[in-house]
Amino acid sequence: MPDPRPARRDRYLQRLGGAASILFGGPHATRNSDSEYRYRPQSDVVYLTGWEDPEVAVVFRPGSEHPYVLFVQAKDKEQEVWTGRREGVEGARGRYGADLAFPYSELGSRLPVLLQGYERLHHAYGEHPDHDRIVFKATANARTALRNGLCLPWKMEHSRVLLGELRLQKDEHELELLRRAAAITAEAHIAAMQAGKPGAYEYEVEATIEGLFRRRGGTGAGYTTIVGGGVNACVLHYVNNRDVLAPGTLCLVDAGAEVEWYTADVTRTWPVSGRFSGPQRDVYQLVLDAQIAAIACARAGRPWREMHDAAVRVLTTGMVELNLLDGDVDELIVEERYRKYYMHGTGHWLGLDVHDVGAYHIGLSSRPLAAGQVVTVEPGLYIAPDDHDAPEALRGIGVRIEDDVLVTEGDPDVLSRACPKTIADVETACARA
Ligand code: GLY
Ligand code: MN
């Protein structure tokens, strides 16, 4: 597939209108002491440039002779012995197609010149103090500049607004990567169902999943893998993954492979002993019904909010049937009483970031979905182990089911459909010898 980035840059430059823009890739983050995390490129930078090294800034100057300018780590023989080959300024101009490229160390001194003539600047302010300092210093003389008949940006817009709009609408290249991520993820969830027998540890399931992500060529997990056995499934973002899986319990796995920085986000909940008990089956089927009802709303033109409303209605009706709640379903929904057992949203945009960018509302209205957007659909039901109002048989059960769905002009396209989901299919995948 041809490099999609030149077309993305053209679109971005066009949409910027008369505004300049600056994007930053982060520095290496420290893990502890002087050890660093492996650098994960900043998503906006990857989207528009493909640049994967740390310490990078991209300046866009629409309408100028040199609209695409990269500031990158200069080549440095001594440093490269430790951290590997750098593309350097030469690579930025050559392979990455920048109109101009400079060492990152020159950013502060060159920025006021590059921004000359632009009244408006897009910048992700408030995210990183060092980046803010560079930008504010470069634009601080806007008033003096005006007095001298020159112009520096004096209006700032958050860069994530426009980039959110662009990144929300996936192109073919992105969809191909998301499909690959979803396929690897489905395979890993099936492997997890097979590995998570009674007596296995949550971390062994995590290792099975993440090992497969890497063996299939993914960059790793797109977010911290959640493996919650038993009551740990009731902790929404449980990531300690250090308990043993007990017979007769459920295990909730929320894990997604990242492929070329695009991530899947899939959750499955399955019986450790291979068969759901009666109460587990009731809760599971209810969540599944809610998920299917929500996915049916993932259609172009339907408001984003409809998926959540559909899930809430099914879940609340089921909560009454399971004696978790008592009362009129409409009233329970208006009073949000379901939140005791379903306390999160039904999904989010998905892409380079697991909680991807893009507005969920236009003004005060829920955004209508459009073909080319990718959403997660992830209802759940969580009954705390110490909830003495709940029927005893249901206490400590936590279930979430999550798929990745491409909105199309027609039916929803479930990218993660290879991952078993019906009770029969999950029990088959979990069959114990
Ligand atoms: N999979 C984690 C989340 O959606 O928050
Ligand atoms: Mn999710």
C-alpha cells in the first residue's frame, strides 16, 4: 500500500487554512532510576509523518514555500552506540519528505522565524510544560512584532480539535492495520481461554496474550492488559494480574494488540472451569444481549449516544429480572440507578490511541456516526462481592464484552468477530481436557 502520509499532510494543510501548527513527539519517559521506557511515538506525529524517534517537532506552514518542517534528533555517533541508529536531519528530508529539517536543539531559535506571518497557531497546549515553554517563548514577542509591522501567532487553538476530526475518519491504510490488530487480538483471546484453566495465574494468561501479540509482529499491547479472575473482574481497570484462577469463577480479559501503532480493544469473559454456572450464564447472556443491541445502533447517521442508550435499556430491564434492581425500568433509567452495576460508557473511538481522538458531541448534540469511524462497544455488569442487596448467587460476578466495530454505509462491520462470544462458542473455546 502506498505511503498514506503525504495525502494526510495535504488534507491537514488545507484544513489548517491560514493557521500554522506545531506538533511534538515526547521525550523518552523515565521508568525508574535512569531506566527508560521504550519510546512509543506520539500518535499525531505518526499519523502525519510516520516519524518514530523521540524528540521531534513538526511545524506546518500552510501556503508557504516550505510547509512541512521537521526538527529531529541530529545524528550523533556516540549516542547511536547506546540507543541505535538515528534517521537524523538527512532522513527527515529524504525518506520522510520534509521540506526543511533541522536538529531538535535548534527548535527554540528557529521557531519565531518559521511562525512569522501567521496569526493563528495550533498547539496541544497544557500537555507538556517543556513544549508549552518553547511555544510561548517563540510567540511571546507577538505584540512587538505587530508594532514593527510583522506578525507572530497571537491566537492559539488546541491542535487536537482539527486532528481529532481527521483521525476520526479512518482511511484504507488505517483500516487495514486495525483489521490486522483485531485479528491478532481475537487469536490471543482464544489462546487465553485455553490457557486460563483452574490453577493458572492471571499473569500466565497475560503472558500468553502478549506473547502472541509480539509473535504475530504487533508492537505489543495497545494498553495495559487486564486479566481479572473472580471478583477481580469487578475492578474495571484491574492490571495487577497476579492472582490464581479459581475453579468455578469467571475470568475477564481486556486486551488489544497494537499493530504499527494502531490498537484493537477487545474484552471477553469466560468460565475458568470451561462451563458457565447458571447465575454466570444469566449475567453473561444479559451483557451479550445488551452488546448486540448496541452494535445494531452502530450505523451511519445514528447519534453516537444511541449505542449507550440501547445497552442501558437492555441491561436495566435485565437487572430488574435478576432482582438486582426493583422498580419501573423507565424510572430506573431516568434516575440512573443502573449505574450501581453499569458505571461506565458503552464505548469510545478507536485508532492510534485506545481512547482515540475526535469529538463525541457537536455542540450539545450527540454526534451522528459516519462511515469510516471505528468504535468499541463494551457494555458490562459488575456485582460487587460485598453488595448485600444483590442476590447472593450473583455477588462477585463481573462481565464485560467488547468488540471493535467499523461504521459503514450498511451493516456494522465487527472487526473482532473472530473472537468467540456466544455462550456455546465461548464454552467450546474454553473446553477443558
Ligand atoms: N480497554 C480499556 C478501556 O477501554 O478503557
Ligand atoms: Mn475499550
